[in-house]
Amino acid sequence: MTAYLDGADGADGADGADRTDSADRTDSAGSAAFLDHVLAGGTTEVEEAVRKAAAAEIMPRFRQLGAEEIVEKNGPHDLVTVADRAAEAHLTASLTALLPGSVVVGEEAVHADPGVYEALQGDAPVWIVDPVDGTRQFVHGEAGFCTLVALARHGELLASWTYAPVLEELAVAVRGRGATVNGQRIRSGAPAPGAVLDVATSHPDYTTPDQKRALLGLRTEGVRPRPCGSAGLEYLAVAKGELDAVAFSWEYAWDHAAGLLLVEEAGGTDVTLTGERFRVTGGNALPFTAARDAATAARIRALLGAG
């Protein structure tokens, strides 16, 4: 595995404190170098890590799960499998090895210890991981699932990876450098004037009464809402211009971080109910939307506000 160091002194000092200081300097130098590498478009190491995790932990279990390997977390629509847990562990090891001093906020780790989520507020670079986004689809042997990884620091999204192994699509976004699918640049474009807007929305089972009322605002002429599948794949569809917008009523970072940057770098945008950009650190006014262009986002937001 490539080490990203920029000349930090790794020699032992006279005592344990000196050795600790030297290790800290080495980690800091390696972290800065890798972040610079990614922001310059160096994404292949993470792509490889994501592909390896899927190949080792997810795909061998696709359509092979036993009943004892599927567990309900918070209800019949909130499932976790041995593939989710194994893939997150695999990614946690490989991603933190790539970026010294980084931490992981993963869906399964946060379920086990909600305090892990607080790392999004800290100073260390954070890998935001959903090992199997679309677990229901995965459990049912359907192709509509993906692995989501985003890299953030101080609440800013820097890069993201969306990998749908069955569909053989890998989408990558780097802040300021655009978005690609399988190496080809993508643009979200804009809906044709007067076209009916196709919008993927939160499933009613996951919404509060107030959020249900807001989403009802989309049931109007010129808008065609439908319940969403894998959030990551819905964001990918927006980024590719195949879906006009999403409207979601929950804010777990692992579901949204990768897709929000992907949509932004493809030319789209996002906005919350109060007109602010979505914050991966939380505290957003919900529901929010991400759309192919600013005009569509503004229209969806207005309809949500009128609901």
C-alpha cells in the first residue's frame, strides 16, 4: 500500500515522548499528503479499496444469505446483514491505512455506538461509509444496491465514491474536479422546459406526520413523485440526468454524503426546507432536496414548503 509522506522525521527521539511526537508528525504529514493527492484527482487507491471490499465481503453473499445472516435493527424495513458488517470492517481497515489519522463514521459502527457519529464534528479527516446502501434490495437478490464512501474534513465533503457492483458502475466525485462514472465525465443537465419532474422521495414508513405533509406538496401537476430505492443510486440517477430530483426526510450522513457531492460536481445542487445547503454534520431543516439544477431545486423546495 502506498505511503503518502512528505519528508516528516521518523527517527526515534531520546525518550518515549520524542517517539510519540515523531509518530504524530509522520501521521500529520501523511494525512496532508494523501488529502492533497485526492484533491488533485488521485482516487484510484480508494476505488481499489471499495472494489476489494465488495468483492471479498458483499458479492460472495449476494443471493446466498441465510435467514440467520439477516437481522432487523429498528423494524422490518431496517435490515442489516453479515455482508454489511464485514464490508464496513474491511473498509474501516483499508481506508484508515490509506489516510493516517483519519476516522470512520460507518452506519453499522454508529448503530453499535451512537457516539461515533460525533467524529463528524471533529478535526480529523472522516471517511463516511455505508457498506451496503439498499440492504433491502440486497437481501431480496436485486441489483439496486451500492457501497458509498465519502471523505470529509471540518464538515466539508472532499471526495466520494459510489460503487454498484452488480450494475458495474463506479461513480467518483472530487470537489472542484467534476464527477465521473466508469471514468467518463457526467453532467446532470436540466429538465426540458415544461417537462414533468420525476422525483424520488422518502418512503412513507420513514417520515414523521409533518414530513408526510411536506412531501404531499409534491403531489401536484407537473411532478411525478415515487418512493426511493437505494439513496445512493437515486443520487447517481440525478447526477446522470436520469432523475430530476430527490426529496428526503432523514439526514444520516452515510446515506447522503457521497451522493450530494456527486450531484454537486455533476452540476446540480441541494437545498433544505429553510433554503440552506445540506450539512453532513446535521441539524438540517427537513425535508431537503437535491436536484439536477438550481431552478428545479428551488421549485421542489417551494412545493415542500407548501405541503
